[in-house]
Amino acid sequence: MANNQQPRDSFGTKLGIIAAAAGSAIGLGNIWKFPYITGVFGGGAFLVVYLICIALIGLPVMLAEFIIGRRGQKNAIGSFKALAGDSKWYLSGTMGIASAFMILSFYGVVAGWTLDYVIKSLTNTFAGLSPDEIGGVFGGLVSSTWTPIAWQILFMILTGFIVVAGIKDGIEKYAKILMPILLVILLILDIRAITLPGASKGLNFLFKPDFSKLSVEAVLSALGHAFFSLSLGMGTMITYASYINKKENLGITALQVTIADTAIALLAGVAIFPAVFAFGVEPSAGPGLVFITLPNVFQQMPGGYFFGILFFSLLSVAALTSSISILEVVVAYFSEELDFDRKKATILATVAITIVGIPASLSMGIMSDLQIFGLNFFDTLDYISANILLPLGGLIISVFVGWRLGRNNVRDEVTSGGKYKAGYIPVFLILTKVVAPIAIAIVFLNGILG
Ligand code: PFF
């Protein structure tokens, strides 16, 4: 994708663009991380802050990345260089490489768990187990040494293979079919969850905000997760947008991807929180939340055996369409800066990221004593990338489009040279110039210093 010597590729269809960008955005962030951090930070109030971050910061930053990528016609670093010459703006792309590296290290570990759960579902491991015992199965998996690492390695190999082969004819084609199926499964799970006894407690937890529970840390995490979930702040959407046809309407595309991503997160929340209360799981149970609550739900529904298999298979696919977009950022950098061919770059990046992921996996077992500022290695990678690097990257991207690129370039790009109306431009410019940078800076400084 990022090979500059070859004529630039582009997405064939409108649906292809949405599938690729939404495929990157929709992943473990929506179904694994969103419910678990919403649980940790107390529910409704966190959700409100998250939605505000999505609307006021996430959506404009996504459009900003689209503008940079399609106008620059290059990867995350190259696009800044193309648009801003020799100035230092491209360094935000370099920071993006670091984020990508860290995120994929722990993302591969969680994706490995989903693969393991496909097999556990196939072999009916959860049949007849109590909620506590189901929790024990999860605890047993993540704290063991070799099994999660083996799955993580397998997942990373799959990711590497797809990135080498190119995504257009492979994963993208399947994602277009599989993503809608995931949506349907989630809807079915939602219906089962909200008809469980005591479901209203879970829905209240999710939708009735109690702002007294809101901490500074929660606000920083909501902001960080908005970036993580929408795949923003590290150049993924810049890279993808460089393949979007000049004729496409960028504003509408950004809106569609943002809505799809948020809807899936909400549907996951609705599937999980009623079950949390119905089965007596702690909402703040942490990374195991989805892996503990949903097998309980599957036990309680007709055809649950098949739904379980299908759900975890599709979750693995959703993870894969995201992980390839993360790996692509690193591979593009390696192949250009180090002049490796694409295959070498992919192997190098995949191996390095997998190696860093191994201690992340072990930090839930034999390496749990290794704590950095009170966090284990897994949580440290997550915290630094999502809560620090992505918002910082988003701030720079926002300022770049608002102040450096300027109104005329923005207008020309979002209207495709006058083809589309874009009455929202003044609002977009206020958001990127002032609102997003100031909001990110405030949340960020509070979160880091406070
Ligand atoms: N957005 C993905 C998810 O929610 O699972 C994760 C991700 C992908 C983060 C790509 C960042 C990124 F650039």
C-alpha cells in the first residue's frame, strides 16, 4: 500500500472505503474495551463524556485525518511532508508509529484470547458452569504462560500475512460480508440480554449517569478511548484516506464511520451490562468482562452453542480488520525509512511487535509483579498509547488542519473541488482550531498532572 514507487492504489467502491475505515475502527475497542472501561469508571456518566468526546473531538479529528491523507496522497509521515514541506509536522507521524507499535503489542494478546474462545466455544467448555466457574476459566487462560502466547503468535502471523498480501482483495472483501453479520449477532444478543431477569439494573448502570462518580482519570480515559475506538491520532485514517477517490465526500464518510463505530460500542454495552447484573459479575471486573459475561448469556439462550462460536469468530475477524490497519502504519514506515521491501518490513514489524506483546501477556501471570507506576506491563502499554500518545497526536493533527492547512485547502478537499456543499466548514474549523486542541490540552494536563 505504501510503496511510493508504484502507481497509487485506490479503493474501488464507496462501500470499500467505509468497510476498510469502519473495519479499522470497529474492533476489540468496541466490544472488549468499551464495556470494560465503562464498567471500571462507573457507567452512565462515563458514557456521556465519551459521547461528547466522540462528537466534539473524534469526528472532527477523523475528518482532519481524511483531509491530510487524501490531500497528501501518502502515508502518515509522507502526507505531512507533502503538505508542509520540511517543517517538523511530520514528527507527529513518527509518534504515531510508536503508538501503533504499543497498541498492537497488547491488541494481539487480547485478539489471541478471542481465538482461544472460539475453540472453547466449539468444545462447549462453558456448558453447565456457574458464573464463578466461567470467570475462573478466563482467569486460568490469561494467567497461564504458554497458551495465550501461542494464540497471540498465531494471530500476529495472520495479521502479517494479510498485510503482505494486500488488503483489497482479501480481508476487505470478507469484512464487507462479516461485519454486517457481527451487527446482526449483536442485535440478537441485545434482545437476549435485555430480557434477562434484572436487566433494567444493567441498563440503568449504562444509561443513567451519576456524575458524582466521574473522576479526572475517567475523563482522560473517555477521551483516550474515543481516539482508540475511532483509530485516530496515529495516522491510520491518514493512510487509508490517501486511497480514497477524489470524488468521494469526506465529511459524509467520516460521519458514517463515526456513527457505525459508536453504534457497535453501544450495542455491545447493551448486550453486556444487563448480563453483568443478572449473573452477579462485578461491572468493574476489568479486561475479563466480555469474556465472562457473554458465555453466561450463551448458556441462557436457545442455540447459544452456535451463537457463542459465531460471536467469538466474528470478534476475531473484527480484531483482524483493525490489527491490519495498525500493522500497516508501522510497515509503511519501515519500508520507507529503512528502505526494506514490503515483505521484509512486514516480517520485521510483526516479529518485533509480537516480542513486545509477550511480556504484556505474561504480565497477567508470571510477570504480574512487574509494575510500572502501579500498572502491569499490559496496562502500561494501553495507558501510554491510548491516554497519552493518541490524544497528543490528535491535538497536532487538529492544529495542523485548522491553522496550517487553512480554510481554502480544507474547502477544496471536503467539497472535492466544489462538487459538494459543505456548510459545516466554519464549525469544523472552530472545532479543529480551538475547541478540540484546548479540550485535549485541558483533559490531558489534568489527567497527567492530577
Ligand atoms: N479502533 C480499533 C478498535 O476499536 O478496536 C483499534 C485501533 C485500530 C486503534 C487502529 C488505533 C488504530 F490506529
